[in-house]
Amino acid sequence: MSYRYVLTSKHKVGREGEIMPSKQRVVVVGNGMVGHHLVQQLVTQNKLTDHLDITVLSAEDRLAYDRVQLSSFFSGKTETDLALTNEQTYADWGVTFAVNAKVTHINKSAKSVTTAQGEQFFYDKLVLATGSFPFVPPIPGSDGKHCLVYRTINDLHAIKKSAADSKVGVVIGGGLLGLEAANALKKLGLDTHVIEFAPQLMGVQVDSAGGRLLKQKINELGVHVHTSMATENIINGDNARYKMCFKGGETLETDMILFSPGIRPFDNLAREFNLEVGPRGGIVINDQCQTSTPDIYAIGECALWNNFIFGLVAPGYSMAKVAAEHIGQTHSDAQFKGADMSTKLKLMGVEVGSIGDAHAKTPGAKSFFFEDQLTGVYKKVVTNAQSTKLIGAVLVGDTSDYDNLLLYHLNSIELTVAPESLIMPLAAEVATLSAADLPDDAIICACHKVDKQSITHGVLAGHNDLAKIQHLTKASTGCGGCEKLVQSVIDHTLAQSLELSTHTPV
């Protein structure tokens, strides 16, 4: 199928009769959470696209949805509940979109992309937000009908269908996504196993002691965790659909297998069309999120910045904001300078928190531990060599200290008490920060980089409850971990406002 411009109000006639677009054409390849956030940023920064013509191409059969909350699908949430946008919203924003539109070709000289259906779209700026894909190790037998992955809504439907005819399910991979997948199988009523090659669970987020306790807690919840296990092949089972054969001779029979040992950047377009790619994958970008071809940007899990791929949504949002500001020239000196990888979550009811340098890899770092074996709680804080700044933390079984510790870390607040007092429940003095203690520029929401003064100004302007502040600033709408902290800033601002009005002469 060929594509040609039609002379409309969006175009003007240039020199020698050449048809030129009157708006800058931005084509976004990918409509995951990060790709959609880019569109939001472009629209809000440029007053409903006054000078931008935005086209979104989604390889999936639907528009953006919340991948972070995928497991809630098995607790009753619908596809509509998970949706982040819809056709009407994009129409209201003046955004053109297409689903089932997988891009297969980039013509850098003509500045165009072509989809698998042969449709061609021209751009002035191209943004690759293609995300990542689940890695399936090359294990013989891994291509069976009930060997699945956990990544998209369509994957969830396949999992649900397979589970209806299964009794036992196995997840290969004990990282964050693997445990989310295990939770999904457990909710579906399957006897669930987790197979992890490494000696501990969630090796990226927690240390060995935290990983040991996490394994214990998940085992107690009825999910069988097997660490230091390497799958060699998958064959037909004797009493179940499959038999998994492990190095060392052990076997495990199961009816379905979910692969979740990690993700890989979806960088195939960059590889095929001569954009720089890192030695181990990922589209190389600079601080403006530009690739080796300046008019092409990459954001999210497909992008490699400073030889690092960020596997969380918050850094992707930061990249999207920088790219949008650079493309729209609303803040042309905007730069992406890395992102905090702290996270708080609840896995099968087990609270887990990870902040900053959780593994104390910083030279001279000092670690302070607390463990209550009776209640199953483990806490660790990591400081710099002088023990004046908190640079990392691990929390398993109780994340009630997370918000306080994150504030110390994100805002580099000086420690005025012994570091262990931050996590010891019987400490004489607990250095808990309140909204009143924080400077105006203190980061409250790491996902959306919302500071205290943005929330304060919103409250004073009449956005005086959590829902209104979330809508105005997006604070706590990412991972949701800062919701209590956002509420505390709202409450503090309202209290201050009330006190001021009470003492103001009439």
C-alpha cells in the first residue's frame, strides 16, 4: 500500500509548489505505558498539539494499558479497568493512532516508517517506545502449547485458558515479574512452583538475607520455591502434561509453564536500520534520549543510557518527559540523567521494599541490619562511608519505614541520628520525617518527579484531596508507593492554610 499526502489544513505549499506539513510530524512507535506517557507529555506541554501532528502506532490490538497491575486481572479487574486511554481520549487530544500496526521498516533518508500491513507514515521526529519482550531460554521442549509468557493482556487470556485445563503450574524465573506471574497462577487455583537459577529470589532488588526470608515467606503461602535450579529440557510427563528435567537429575511434573526469567530490549528496528545498539542490546541514547540519528529518539525499556537499561516504569516516564520537552522545544536543555530504581510492592501479601544501593556496592558503604525471625521481618539500611547520608535500604515483611527512608535517600537529607535508629523498633529516637520537615523542592513522587511545592500549590488552588492532586500532578499514580506521603503533604498544607485563616484579622 502506498501513502501520499492530501493537501489539508495541516499542510502548506512550500517553494516550487512542494507540499509541506504546517505542523511538526511526530510518530511514536509503541503504545505501552511509556509510549502513552510521551503522548500525554507532548499534548500537555504543547496545548493540545498546537504545533505538533502526533501519530501513535501500536503493535498490539489495543491502546495503552497498565502492565504494572496485570495480576489484578486475575482478581476481577477487566481490560477496561486496566486501560490507560481510549479512542475518544486520543480523538479529543487530536492524536492519530493505529492498532495492529507493527512497524517493520524505517527509511531514514525519506523520514518514513512502514508497518507490516504496508502503511507508510512520514515523520519529522520519530520516537521508538517499543519496550521489551520476555526472554525464553533455548531449552529443548520450551515451545509446547502450554509453555507461555506473562507480558500482555493477550498473554493473560492464554494463561487463563491453559489454567482451566491444568492442575500444576510452574514459573521459570524468580525475579519481580516471575513472582507476579506465580501470584497469577496461585489466584487461578493451580499448585504453583517457582524455579530460579540463582541462589535467591529478586536478586536485583534485595540482598541475600532479604531473599532468604522472602523465599521462606512465599513457601509458607503455599508456593513452592526452588532456587539454584537449571532446567535442561522439557519432555512429556508421566502424570502431568510436561516433565521438567533439571541439571543434577531432579525432575518436576507440571501442566503448564510460564517463562519469566527476564526481559530483553525490543531493539530489532535499530539493529536492522543502522541505529547504534549496545553490545548486549538496547538502543543507545544520549541525555536528550536521541539515538545515533538525532531525529530518532528511544525511550523506556528499549533504550540504553550510559550502558544501562531501566526495567521499571518510572525511569521510562522520566525519559518520556525529557524527549517530549526536547521534541516540542518547550525545554530544549532538558536532560535525562538516570533514575532512581527504588520500589515498594506487595507480592502475594508479602511486603518488599528496595531503595537505592540495596547491595551496598558504593565504595566505603556501611550496612546496618535488623531481623525479627519471630514475625518474619528483615530490614537493612546502607549509608555512605561517613554514615551521614542514606544511600540504600532493603525491607522484607514490613515496609512501614519505606516512605521515610525514601525521603532521606531521594533528597539526600543529612542523618542527624544513628542510622540503625531508622529501622530499630525499640530505638529511643526515630528520625521520622514529616511533611513540615521537607524543603519545597523535596521529591515526593519518584515516578513522576513531583516535588512538595507542586502538591502544595495544587492544594492551595483548590485541589484539596488525593484524587484531585493525582489528577493534577500525577503524584502516586505510577507505582502508588508514595500515596501516604502525598496525603501527608495535602493534610499538612490544609492544616497550615486553616491555621493561617484562623489567625488572619478580619
